Amino acid sequence: MKPNQTSKETKSNNSRRNFIKNTMLAATGFYIVPRHVLGRGFVAPSDKLLIAGIGAGGKGGDDIRQFAKNPHAVIAYLCDVDDRQAEENRKLFPKAKYYKDWRELMDKESKNFDAVSVGTPDHNHAIITHRAMQLKKHVYVQKPLTHDIYEAKVLGDAAQKYKVVTQMGDQGASGDGVRTMMEWYEAGLIGDIEEIDIWTNRPVWPQGIQWPNSSLNIPKELDWDLWLGTAPQKDYVENLVPFNWRGWWDYGTGALGDMGCHLIGPAFKVLELGFPTEVYCSVSTFYDGIFKQAFYPESGPASSAVHFKYQLKNGKEVKLNWMDGGIQPERPEELSINESMSLPDDKGNGAIFRGTKGKMLYGTYGRGPRLLSKDAAAKASSIAQKYPRVPGSDSGHYSQWVEACLAGYEKGHKMVSSPFEEYAVPLTESILMGNLAIRSFNLKTTNAEGKTQFPGRDITLNWDAQNLRVTNFEAANQFVKRTYRNGWGEI
């Protein structure tokens, strides 16, 4: 018997389960029923969560395989615009019905699944997720949550409106390392954090380059129009699919979008950061020929540095510095000459909390936290464990969502580590605000004399999070919300 459940309630629920189970077995011999058939709050006879996986290859495909490790998860549907990407999971889950068009899947099968995993390229995250939430399906969405700042706010509002369990795919939010750092910080081991440095070796894909001017025949396995989805119409080009789309603003969110959630996310957890108040950036430039500076606004830069400012709940300010493309911050003096700032298996990625009493380092997902002060490190072992650990640590992020969906919204939305409203939305908006600053940096205009100018440079952008606007450089606001391609509507 569950806590606070009476014997009468138990008998009633059991009778209902047995009645439906026996009816289904007698009529069809098929025992799994979507949970919503029984009404909100009831548990299906099989106690299974039926999942539709949209984006069946790459990281989305891996997510699907991770969900399937939970004995209560059933991969009921697979959907991918590219048959080549879906091949592995179609073999692993032969009973899962396969679609190419997620719209057709939702139109025809929405009564036959409970939850949706979205593992597509960034530009189609929001429109798929929003439709699933309108159908009152629980959702798991790969990081970053959305491509645009506006989309993030819409999904945050939708989570509250439709009362579904939400989880962003940043596994580190469920990791032990994040919780350990929260406990160390709250115990005062490094004092007040004044500045955070974060770095990555991304991009590891082509970026800062010109869009190819040659088009090729589209592979027969790929539905190019569906892959483009909300993005502008363009001819198919080689090597964009399945991975190198990340460096193009029409589809991806660059190095910040790829690694920001995994590296900035732990800082959000430790300091309970919200929305940034200011953003300033600088980016690398590319020279094409002798002394000829080239700009390719369709693509992210080869490297960038973005500086955020946040106001904490206690009124104090903290700076967060992001560096990508191999740029790294000043080495802490506490490290020996040959000692790496990064973890051995995480070269090129890492973060440093700089506090008034000491420093704290961590790697991707918040793994391997360490205190640089010997005194603080000695005290760390005596700090009591305050925050419950997620079974499986960051690998348990998937099962955590499955169990939360089974529990239902009222209980389940408090069980997940990366819910949209409280965490994933402000984190995603911060990351996308950094991209807005990067794109504003390379905005090019021509004055009356025909001279090229870049008005977005050397500006600290002031951000009004409530109204989703940069208040001191109007041209930057064009990057808050994009226009979807004709035929794909809006959210």
C-alpha cells in the first residue's frame, strides 16, 4: 500500500486495473495501454511508459537506448528523417512502429504513447516539443532546450500550462559531482564565489567558414525537406548531416549550445543562477588572402570569449566567463607547473569557481570536483551529505525521467534534475544570450561614406529577461526570435 492510501482506495484501484487488464487480454491479447487512457493520476495495468523517440540516431538514438534500460520503459515508436540514422535502433526495437515525419506520428498515434524524446538538431527542438506538450505528453529534450531565446520561454510557459513532466538532456544535472559541490559551497569551504571561468575545446566541427556554393544529390534515405523543418530553404550540401550542422546558425547553436549546458549547468546548480543581466563578448576573426578580413555570418566563429554577469539572490554579483575554441583562463597558482586544469579523460574542458577563501575545479557534467586549498580539501571529508544522490549519477538522468513520468506531474516534476521552468529555461536562455552577443558582434553595416562598420562591437549588452529584449542595442533583438519557414507555423 502506498503512503496515505486507504485500504478502500487500494481495492478500488486494483479492481480497476484488473478489469481493464482482463478486458484487454480477452479482446486483443495485448496488455500495454497508454497511461492517459485511464485518466490523469491512474497507473496503466502494465505500469509501463510508452515512449516515442523522435530523432532515432546520433545522440537522440543513444537517449532512446538509455531509456530502454529502465524496465518500465517501452520504446513504442521511432521517428527519423534519415533512415540511415535510424537503422541501429530499428533493429534493436523491431516492435516499434517507424515514421519519418513527426507530424504524421503525432496525428496518427498520439493516443498510443505517453511520452516523447526529442533528439533532433537544435532548430527543430521547440516545434516538436511544443506540439507534444499540447498533446499532454511528457517530454525529454536534448540540450540546448531550444535554438532561440523566445522558444525557451514558450516551452517554460507550456510546461506550467500543460502539466507534463519535463527534462532537458544535460546529464550532469543528475550527477554526484554537482551535489558534492553544492554541499562544499554551502559549507563555506571556498567562501563567496566572485568569478567563474569555463572553457571548452569545441568546436570540433567546421565553423567560421563560408556556406558551400555547390549542391549535391540528396541521399535516397534522407528527407531533406523534413530535415530542414523550420529552417530556411537551402539546397542539400555534403557533410552537413548528421553532425556538422552544429556550426551553422540556421540549425545549430555552436560551441555554447553543444557544451554550455554541460559546463555552465553545474554553476547554475551551485549558485542558483537565473537570467544574466549583462553580456559582453569578443570573437576570433578570419583572414582570407593577404590582409583581407572575411566574415561569414551564417556560421559561428572558430573561437569566442563571452562574459556574463548575474545578480545572486543575496544581492551580490558574480561574473561567468566562457571560452571556446581552445582558449583557456589563467592557471590557478595552486596547481603545479605540469598539473592540468582539466580531468585526465576530459582534456580541453573544465571550470573554476574563484571564491574569497579558495578555488574549486570541475569537469564536464560537474564530474571530478576538487578543492585547491589543502585546508578546504581536508575539511571536505567531514561535510555531511545534504542532497540525495540520483541512482546511477549522471547516467541515471534517463531513468529518473521515466520514473517521474510514471509518477505523474504533481509528484514527478519535483523528481527530475533538469525541469524546464525552474532550471532548463534560464540555463538555455543564458547560453543563447551568449550566442546573441556573438552574432551581434559580427553585425556589419555601411555608413554614408561606404565604410564598413560593426556597431555591435565594444558594447556590453543589457538584458531585460522579463521582456526578452536587449535594452541598449536594438539590432541585437533580431536574434531573440527567428521566423519559421513557410508551412511550419509558429509556436
